[in-house]
Amino acid sequence: MPTVLSLETSCDETAVAVVRFEAGHMEILANEVASQIAEHAKWGGVVPEIASRRHVEYLPVLVEKCLRDSGKAIEEMDGVAATVAPGLKGSLMVGSITGRTLAALYSLPFLGIHHLEAHLASVLLSENPPKPPYLVLLVSGGHTELIHVCSENKFHRLGRSHDDAVGEAFDKVARLLGMPYPGGPAIEEIAKDGDPKKFSLPKGRVSRPEGGFYPYDFSFSGLKTAMLRRVQAITAEGGSLPLEDLAASFEQVVAEVLVDRSLCCATDLGLNKLVMVGGVAANKRLRELLASRSAKKDIEIFMAPMPFCTDNAAMVGAAALSRLELGKYSSSLELGVSARWPMDQAEDLYQLPPPF
Ligand code: KG4
Ligand code: ZN
């Protein structure tokens, strides 16, 4: 049964996993995530230089631990996978060099993985993974996208954010409300005690030059500004900020926009399966709204298990194993890293000569 060692260092989590494809299922033999969140929180966001340095320190320790926990020797692996794009270049480089070095030393195939393909593969770690075709709502700190998965590893982007990613909007609004980084979990915690209908906030739409709106696209900058104006108005009147209500109203409008546009897209395409992945998919209000509204439309929902929503290496392993299942995918040892790379060109990461 194919087994891979996988590495994830695209942002502020250093993660390693050993994953095996066994009887049609992804089986996690070892999984470690060393979060640097506490250290970056002091600066209100990710400091790229600190992130790269920590990856260098943590990665060898985690590789050793995962191999030990999995009960497997590195020689027993069928491949080594590492995220190579998109992300912070210095951080990606640490995982990529480590992965390529191990692959070269032990004569194993190296698979350079696209970070968003890994997020999509996180749903394969659930009990009941979907079979294509399906629509994916990908909501992370860097991306908000609607992706049509037509067949295994064939992706077509149908919608995107024109400004902030939804996770970024959570992080910026949290900072505005005086909450720590990362903003998503902080807003979620305080919003539990708030009234989600207290403030009426805009559902950003993106206009088409020829008139009307792009039906599946997103914009969160207007919502962010509306939050700022609310905060300024309340402060100018000398009132104390109703943090719970502000957080709950923000979370509610974001959840409604994401759910409604995803369901509209799925319905228009005649797709009856909808998948949600990415860090923001850990949000409970969003998960519940998606589940209740899709049930009314007879659309089946698939979500990544909670621990695999935010960045981890098990999803990188799952993406690599699906590639290996489909054929002899391997990347050049000359493959570098890229801060930006479209997901529908993920196939190029296995081409010769490599694209970057
Ligand atoms: O997927 P991820 O771990 O990293 C990226 O690839 O970007 O996503 C991180 C983002 C952050 O912006 C964080 O605030 C958000 O996911 N996030 C959440 C929650 N947990 C993490 N947003 C809303 N609710 C949550 N519970
Ligand atoms: Zn991510």
C-alpha cells in the first residue's frame, strides 16, 4: 500500500505526516503540527523571517518523530511530498529543500504539492470522502475560491475574492476589535455570546463592467470598511464597543455570503455535492449554516475533519497519494518554490523542465 512522508511549511505551521492509502482510504500513521502562532501573535500577523527560521528548527525534529510514530523507516516510503506553492517563499523553501534532499538521499520520488490542492485533499481524510464531480468552497487565510472538481485532479476555478481572502478579513476585523491573531478563532469565541442580527452589514458584490454582478465572486473590503465605520461611530459617541454583537454580526454576514453563493453556483451547475475546506471551514456558525441551507436544496455536504481544516501535512500526504494513485507522478528535484501559482496549473509541477 503506498505510503508517503509529507511536509508543509507554506506559512506559520511546521507540519509533517506519514499517510498511507489503504483499502480505498487515507490512513494517517503519524501527524505533527508545530504552530508558531503564539510567536507571530506578538506582532499581530505572520513575520516571514521568523517563520522560515522556525521551520528550519522544527522540521528535522518532526520528521524524526513522525517516522518513529509511524513505525516505518524512510526506506519504506513510496515518496516524499512537500508544499512548493503558493505561500511565503522563504518558508516554502525550507520544506522543499528538506523534501528534495530526503528524496535524493533515499532514491524516492519527490512530489511538489500545490497548497490549495492539499486543502482540497483534506476532505479525503474524512470518513465518507466525496467522488467527483463536486464543487469546493475553499476558505483560507490567503484564498476564497469556488472550484469545480470535474474529475480526480482536474480543477476549474469558478469564483474568487477580488480583494481580501475571507480568513484575512477575519484577521483584520479581529485586529480592529482589539483581538489577537489569528482572528478567526478569536472572533468565533466572542461571537458565541453576541446577537448576529444586531448590525446590518453589506454583502459585498463584484460588479461586471458590462452591468450586473459576478454571481460566484466575493469582495470583503466593503464589509471591513463598514465594520471600521461602525467602530468609529460608536467610539465617537463615547460608547463602549459591543464586541460580542459586532463579532457575531460580522461572522453571520460572512457565513451567509459564502453559503448562498456556493449553493447558487452548485445549483446552476447541477452539482449535488458541495465540499468545504480551508482554515475558515473550522468556523462552527459557517459549518452549521452550510449544513442547514444545503439540506433544503438536497445538496450533500462534505467537510474536512476539524483538525485538518487549518494547515497540516496530512492533507499534503493525501494530495500526494491521490496523484500516485492516478499514475507515476513525480516532480523534478530541480523544482523550486513559487509565492503564487494558479491551482488549475498544478499539473505543471510534475513537468520537465519544471515551471520554476
Ligand atoms: O488554511 P489556513 O490554516 O492557512 C492558509 O492557508 O491561509 O487558514 C488560516 C485562516 C486564518 O485567517 C484564520 O483566522 C482562519 O483561517 N481561521 C478561522 C477559524 N480558524 C482559523 N476563521 C474563522 N473561524 C475559525 N474557527
Ligand atoms: Zn492553508
